Amino acid sequence: MTDPAAAPAASPSAESSPWWRSAVIYQVYPRSFADADGDGVGDLPGITARLDHLRDLGVDAVWVSPFYPSPQADAGYDVADYCDVDPLFGTLADAERLIDAAHQRGLKVIIDVVPNHTSDRHPWFQRALAAAPGDEVRDWYHFRSPDPDDPEAPPNDWPSEFGGSAWSKTPDGQWYLHLFDSSQPDLNWEHPPVREAFRDILRFWLDRGVDGFRIDVAHGLVKAPGLPDSGLTREELATSALPTHTAPYFDQDGVHEIYRDWRGILEGYPGERLMVAEAWIRPYDRIARYVRPDEHHQAFNFGFLGTAWDAQELREHITRSYAANDPVGAPTTWVLSNHDVVRHATRFGWPAESLVTQLDGTMPEPVRETGLRRARAATTLMLALPGSAYLFQGEELGLFEVLDLDPSVRQDPTFHRTDGDRLGRDGCRVPLPWEAEEPAFGFSPTGEAWLPQPDGFQELAVDQQAGVAGSTLELYRALLAVRRERGLGTGEMRFVDEPVVEATVDSQSVVAFDVTTPAGTTRVLLNLGPALPLPEDATVLVASGPLQDGTLPTDTAVWLAV
Ligand code: GLC
């Protein structure tokens, strides 16, 4: 481990830099953001109608999770047509209106591309099923004939990410591969027409003005030749320290050629268009390969997302992130929540030793107040770091994970494929509260909501927090405003070791760094230990919670002008 204090991170100044190097990007999960037509599922007109919330928050871009025609077996990550909009969410014209309305407000728009798999309802898969085994149209996917000696044995030992085997049988007895749900067959990226089809899909949306793409399962497209056994269960791979590419279905070298090809397509369009990789892989230097200058512009930093509430660990992950990305010239990204993990306001309410990002149903009851306090402090730390940051809808309200959803309303295939052993991701996807006194807290005009909202969301509604000093919403607004004023997200950061703090304080429980931009130096202090005296002459720019008699209380972060 390198010495954190010795690892300054450089990034160019805001003026010379493309927007995405320091952008704050807000993830909208369409079915849960805002429902304009009252059917209980959020939609594109709902997003458009609420864009002022994002403008007022002060983010730079919105990333919209999938809204394509889909049977919704995995909430839209099972795509049946990449170039249209599901009637559940609206029309193609609604998508175009959303892009325009966002642009009018100075917000960029990023959309999801799901290239690892399609829905089993996609015409490509339907066509393959209709053809005989061995027909060329089956080459779009990974079909295998059963072993005559053991017809019930899947072709290899690969696990589905959602539980069970990664192989299912077609009605004619062939096996097909699905790293996720059985309704999400994996495409065969060795087959040239698949590559050609996705080039057209990217162009379709670039022509409609999108500013970039989030690439779903970017590490999964290419499989090891011959699809050899993995020798590892999903849990073994997830809990070991092995590099992810030990598994023959993730992070294989062949994926990079695809992204170089796509980067060329993006470069052919005016403006600075972005690709961000969703690649859940280890270690950091393998992730950096996705953000080499001719590949993605960014990759999500899931190592940081999984960090425990521990000063040493936080410092290490920050240091390692920059150490991996700086050599390839890519900005580091920061993220604490998304639609696949336990909301950080809940995660941090668990004891450090049981902090997990996925729910197995055996978690202790989180302490909500501690979780929120730490979540606010973590976000305050994150938004000062050079690089780009991702926010997940509702975190600006301090929303918690809804842990007690009734099994009958749970929709995540993870829950059903594991017979409830894994609770799945519905708890972070509960519809947002906008107005406390309206039906469904303003989510839909009829009061319908595809997942029930807990009573506790009422007091967290946007209208309960807007303009209220000390609310989580006002904290986010202040952080983003000061970030903009001081050019944070750009500049150089350096950990501060010398006594920023009185000698009596254990600096092991403090994360302290300076960020220097043309606007000056901002000192960031995150205190995980006992109350910390602040320097007397410090100007407080923003704090994640109330200060007490000139001290920074535990689980609180502050930005100081120095
Ligand atoms: C990604 C998405 C997740 C989805 C999976 C399969 O991890 O973020 O929501 O279930 O891919 O598409």
C-alpha cells in the first residue's frame, strides 16, 4: 500500500477539461422517479416534468436507466427493442422531448445500453428459437446441444448472477447461456452481426442527441474461448480476493476491442459524448484498462462504493483509485448508491463488520439516525474529490432502503431465483416522495405506486425539505453550489497528515485532504472519531451536520476555505 499522503491526484483545470471529467451525474430510475400518467410506474413525461428539481439541485447530467420495450423481467434491463420506448414509459417522442428539455436546462443526458444480453422476447432471440439447432441465427447467442451421455448437465458450471445455473433449456432441448435471469440470454459477441447491430443502436441514440451511454455489464460481453468451467461459485468469486477475470465469463481481454470500436463512433459526433463502464471487477488496475484513452471515458468506482465506515479504508480506496486511473489519464469516479445496492443511508447504519451492499435477509436492524448522519458525511467527502461523481435518485432526500417489503410485492428476479435467500434490490427502488400531502407523496396523480412507499418517506418528501436549513436536500444543494463555485471535481488533492487536528486526537479516525483549484484551497475533514476541534481561523464553507462549539462532531464532514 502506498502512503496516501504521498499520492497527489492531478486533473486539469475546469476550463481546459471536457465536462465529464468533473461532472456530477444524477441517476434516474424511470419506474420510480415520477409517474405522469398515474399507472403507478414512473415514466418519461414524469421525468421531464420534474427536471427543474435536478436543475435546482445543481447536477450536470442525468443518467436514465433503461426505458426500452421490455417484458420488465429485470426492470427493463431485459431489452426487447433497443431503438424504441416501452409504452409503460411513453413514446420515442417523449424520449426526444426529455432530451430537449434537459438540454434547455443545461443538463446532459446519458442513457443505458445493455449489450451483454437481450430479453428472450427480443426478435433476435425469437428468430433463433424458431430456427433449427445449428442454424446460423442461433449464433447470435450461446446455444449448446446437450451431452447425449448426460443430457440434464448444463454445458458448464457457470452460475447466474441472480442465482442458480447460467444455463436453461429451449423447448427443443438445446441449452442457452444467461449470466443473469433465464429471460436474459447472453449475446454472442464473437458473431460479427451482433457487433454491427450495436453500432447502429449507438448511432440511433447519438442522432437523437444523447450525450453518452452507461454500458451495462461492460465486463461480461466476451467469454473465454470454448466456455470452460469456472471452478468457482458466484459467492466464492464475490468473496475471494481473486481477480475477477479468474472467472471465464468476466473481464476477458476481448471486451476492449469492442469499446475501442465504440469510442470511434462517439468521436465521430460533435460535442463531448461519454461512455461509462459498469464493470464490477477487481483489482483497480483491471478497471483502469476500461478507461484507457481510446475506450470508455469513465468507469464506476465500485471499490469506493463498498468501502466500510473506516478512515484508513477510505484513504486507501481513494489512493488506489487515483493510482490506477492517473496513469491512463482518466478521471476517477465516485459513487455511493445506485439501483443495485443498499442505499448508503442504510448501509452506514449497520455495524462496520456487517456492512454489505447486497441484502441476504439476515442483516441486523440498521440505526437510521447513524446511517443518515454518516451518509451525509460520506457524500460531503465524495463531492470534494477531484473526478466525476454519481448520485442515485432519492439520496439527496436521505432516503433509506426499504427493508420490510412484503414478499408478495418484491419483483427483483434475484429474490425469486434464490427462493428469498437474497432479498434483492427492490428496497432501493421504492418510488420517490415529492409532496408529503399528495397521493403517493406526489409520485403519481392517482396514488398508485408499483412498490408501496413506507410512512417514513412522507417527512422526507422534497416539499418538506426544500428551503429548510439543515435538511439533506439543502445540504446537497449547498455542496453542489460550493463545488461549482470553487471548481471542485477538478484540481489537485493531497492528503493532509500534519496536525490539522490537535495532537490529542487520533488522526486514524480522521480523513483530511486539501483540494487546490484556481479558486483556492479547500480543506476537507471527515471525522469518524470523537469531537475534533477546528482551526480557529477556519472559514466553514459547508458542513454535513451541525458543528458544536467550534468542534466537528463524530461522523461529520466539513469543507473549509484555507
Ligand atoms: C446491471 C444492472 C442491473 C441488472 C444487470 C443485468 O448490473 O445495473 O440492474 O440487473 O446489469 O442487466
